[in-house]
Amino acid sequence: MLKIACVGIAVQDRLYYVETLPDGGGKYVARDYKEIGGGPAATAAVAAARLGASVDFIGRLGDDAAGKTLLAELEQEGVNVSLTRVYSHARSSQSAILVDRQGERIIINHPSPELLSDASWMSNIDFSQYDMVLADVRWHEGAEYALARAREAGVPTLLDADLTPQDIHSLVALSDHAVFSEPGLKKTTGESDALTGLKLAAETTQGIAYVTQGSKGCAWIEKGRLSHRAGFSVNVVDTTGAGDVFHGALAYALASKMEINDAVRFANAVAALKCTRPGGREGIPTRSQTDDFLSHSV
């Protein structure tokens, strides 16, 4: 069985479903509400586990009610959380998410300042045991440590290069697969045009640089060559977590030794299926469901 480590943050998501996203101050009524675990690395871990991998989530949580719920949800999904550090008398991170009828959303995240950024406690983790190490950019120190140890061990690495206040160039340089969101790519390169930014990003890593573009699919540059895989047309209910799920699915596909083109197509399919159900995780498919979807798709 494939073994994957997902390093980064877990977040308690509170989702409010509204008719349209607000464009100003005022009072609004939600037509539905859900609470569920989120966070880039944690949701990627759930995706990889549901696809059939053995997954360790390596992150930080508080010992509050939200932290206990997040751990329980991950365990229920088959994700190993024994390598997660729980801080006493600390709050876990939270997000408020507004989702409209088209599935578009606004996310307001509060990263808990009570979860220490220090990653030295990860020194007792053997990163050579993994087939792939995925890291998000929301815990910079943890990502840098994990990516460096994986590289030393000859284990392939994947970076979820999303938007963050910190400079992530050191993380990009350490990754074999640097997978940018469009906002993350724009902040990192300063380029508004995604393909121009992708070319600049590709110069900062010895690996492969990607940019995810929602329903438009994913583009990547490998050894100077630009490629693209279109997304799939589905009935979108909620795009929350779609990028996180894509990263988890891509990590699984690459660890399975799929060719890049097939791996991106596979990850596009998993992310598309996720969007057909509300919440960041409810719609994540299994491997058999994904294969069935792909067998009926062009």
C-alpha cells in the first residue's frame, strides 16, 4: 500500500450557504450551515486516504473542542494522526466560509497564534518511509523541515503552493512538484498572467511547476515544455476544498507512478467529483468511483 505524509494545517470550517456572495456590509440569511474539518494538508490527507493510500497527517492542533473534533474526523477517514502535535490550553485554527448557489466561496481564515511554528519536534519522524510527502504553505517551518528531510531520503515531494503572507521560494526550490493556485502563483511571481507566471516559477525549481485553474483544469511545465489538461464539466454545488483535494489526488497518482499527464487527469477528476457535493470533503470519491467516472469521460 502506498504511504503518504501530509504536512500542514487542519482547520475547523464553518460553512454558510447563501444565495449570492455579499458585496458590502449588512445582514444576510444563510439557507444552510455545516461544520466540517478543513485545511489544505488535512483535506489532502482525507482525499489520499479515501483513494486507498495509507496516510499520516503531521500538523498542529489545540486541545479545544474543535481540535478534538478534527482529530476524530481524520481518524474516522482512516488517516493516522499519531504524529500530530496537540498543544495544551490552545485554540485550533478556524475558517468562516460563505458559499453561493454557483458553488463559489469567500473564505475568512483565522490561524491560531497559540499553535507554535517550531518544527524541531518532527526530528523523530522517519521521512524515508513514505512514497510521497505533501506539504502546504500555511505552516512554513513544518513544510520546510519535511520537504528537506524527504529530499535527503530521496522521497518525492509535492508542495501545495497556495496564497500565504510568507515568501515561499525556499519551499518551491525544495519541491519536486510545485502546484500553485492562481492567486499563489501571482503573489510568488508578481505576474497576473498565469502562464507567464508559471514560466517564471518553473525557473525556481528543479522539479515540475503546475498551476491549477479551477474548471479550466491544470497547466504545468516539465523540462521547459508547457502542457495542459482541461477540467471536467460537472454540476458544481460547492468548490470548497477542491484545490486541496486535487493536491491529495495528485500526490496519490504520482506516488502510484502514473505518468504526469494521466496523474493530472486523475486529480482533475477527483477534484471535479468533490465539487458535486457540499462541504470540503463529502464529495471526495474513492479510487473505484474515480476510475468509473474516467471510464465514461472523454
